[in-house]
Amino acid sequence: MLKIILPSRRYLSPFNEPARDLRVQNKPLWLVQRDVLSPFTEHEIELEQDAPLPETREACLVYRDNLFFDQEFIQEFLNQARKKPHPSRAAFTLQDAAFREHCLPLSTSYTQAGDLYLADLWYYPQGTQEEAQPLLIDMQAREIGYYHVPTYMALEKGDLVYQVPLRSLIAIDSWVHIFIADVVFGLFSRSARFENRLKWDAWFKLGVLGRALYEGKQVLECSGVVSIGKNCVIDPSATIHGPTSIGNNCTIGAGAVVENCIIGDNVNVSQGCQLMLSVVGDGTFLPFRAALFMTTIMENGMIAQNTCLQMCVVGRNSFIGAGSTFTDFNLLSASIKARDAHGQLGDSNQFVLGSCVGHNCRIGSGVVIHPARTIESDVVLLPRHDRWVIDRDVRYEDSDHHHLKRTTLHRRLYPRPGEETVHTW
């Protein structure tokens, strides 16, 4: 089958980079798409911007390159589409709780057709000449609680929940969608599928129990649910609960706690670190007592000691200083507003949400950042007595390194569209 890739060249704030190049599940999005589709497609064509679909009589799968999807969704979509006599386009309704609660807010990628919302994913059984018809795909959402808000703080909310799908698809139009793809549609979905398989696959359940007995570990600590790569050094006092995957050449220090995470290659997790429901990119360094909760760190980041990040996204090659705190709850309001694909504030439909730091940033120690604020790529924030709290978005023009005599010490690597990169040091 032929794979045809449609480009989405819109740059996402605050990264100043298209979605296809951002990391999801510790891989560039384009690589996630390629790996998911490799069992179904043999060759591909990547179109130029606004180019028409090629004329072919071959079966085709066409998709926009800002889509995140998993193999379970693609398998179900193709199974249903191949039963139809006409081309099909993936569609959703507001009755699908996962789509309504997590995909639609802040998004600009879905085409509304009556009560349906059409995603940029098509299947053509005999070439691209015929018009595609909507094909409803149920993401099989299940409600899973993740946070408890005391009633005296939020009268309408107690236990907060996610609608976790067993089949995932989301268009990446905002940094919030990266958080959703990594945590809700990634780690939560992986756990839900694991629990579902334990419930219905007796042989799989016996295999996990057998490994736990053989290794003398609890079920969530055995190799059946914790995958560890080559050349790793893990202190015996570290606690690692699955489902968790750890890459090659990693070090995990004494007293560290890791629960349901994806940890890339060459990661150093020092003593006393707390990692829960987080994605840690290749080459990341976490000094002692750093804490991540439902957070994405892209490759080669450093989160210094005693820093706490909750429900955040941090770009590649960024440093966050010691003792910084990223808050995630508006004490006197309900749903948090965040930036959409056009840079406008919109309802994120999230009652608890952290912040986003772009690529190549340097943030000094002891900073407190309010929920859903963004720091643009290439920004430097120095510790200052008159600015310890970040209560608004920080743009590149606000970077402190512009006021230093040696401004070329920090290179701008991720300019906005139409702006040129500075190539001096």
C-alpha cells in the first residue's frame, strides 16, 4: 500500500517548529507515524505544500503530518475502511468522549461536516480519484481519575478525570496536544491496554505472574512490565513500577522512584528523583530530588535539583534551574486557557495544567511559573530580585541575554517563520 504524506507547515508556539519535528513518546512525530504504519505500507510519497494528490490506481493511505496516532487506531480504521466499496475518511462525533474532551479543544485541524468532525486521514482502495466518505471510528474511551480537588477550592469539581482511549488519534495544533498525546493518549492508554489484556488474556496474565515469581519481585516491578535497555546502572534501592520502558546506557540513582514512564537512551536520573507518568527524552539529566509528574522532557534537557514540574512540556536542549516550580492549578477559576495554533487564548478544557518551555532555553533558579504560560524557544531568564514569578508568556524579545554586553553567547536556533537565524556566538 502507498503512503501519501500531506505537509502541515504551521509552526507551533512556543517551539517555533512544525509538529512533525517535535518529539512525542520520545520520538520525532514523523518517526512515530512511520513506525506505526510500517506493517501496513510499503512505500511513500511526501507532497509539497498545496500539491494535488498523485494519480494512481494503487491502494493509498493519506494523512497530514501533524497527526499522532497509534497502531490500534490505524488497525481499526483500515479494517473498517477495507469493508467499504468507496474511499473513507476518519471521522468523530461529540459522543466520543476522548475526542470531545481532549482532541477538539484548541484544535484547528478538524473539518466539521454537520455532526461529524473529519480528521486528515484517508484510505483510498483503488487510487485517489473518488471522493471519500466519513467513517466513524470509536476511540473506546474509558474514564480514569488523576487528580482530586478539594470541594472548598472548586465547588463544581472533586475527582478530575481523563477520557483515556484504547485507540488514539489527535492532531497536534498546540503544545497542550503534545501533553495529551504523551500522557493521556500515550502513558494512560498504554496502562489501560495493559490492564485490559490482563483481564481478557489468561496466558499473558500467567506469563507476567510467572516472571514475577521467578524474579522474586512484585508484579509491577518484574521484567514483564518493566523494560530495561542495555548497559544500564540501576541502584538496588530505586523503585521502578511498570508499565515502564528504560532505554540504553541509563543511570538511575539511589532512592529514585519511577512509575509508568518512558525514559530514553543515555538518561541520568540522580538520587531521590521522583518520576511519575512522564516521558524523559534521550540525553536528559535529572540531578538529585528533581520531580516530574505527567511531564514531557524532550531530548538533552536538564532539570536541576529540587525543581518540580507538573503537567508540563519542555523542549530540547533546555535548562531549568534549581528550586523552580511550575504551578498547575488556578486557585480561583475553573478551566485553564492556553494558546491555540493561531496564538489566541482558548479554553484548554483542562482544570489542571502546567506550562511549556521551548527549545534551547535557559531558566535561572527559583522561578515560579503560573499555569499554561509559555516561554519561547531561545529565551534566557536570569534570576532577578524583581522577577521571581512568571505570570505571562515570555517571548524571545523579552530574553535577558539581549541586555548583556556579550549577547552572542546565546545562539538563536529556532526563529519564527520569516525571521533569520543568527549564526554568531
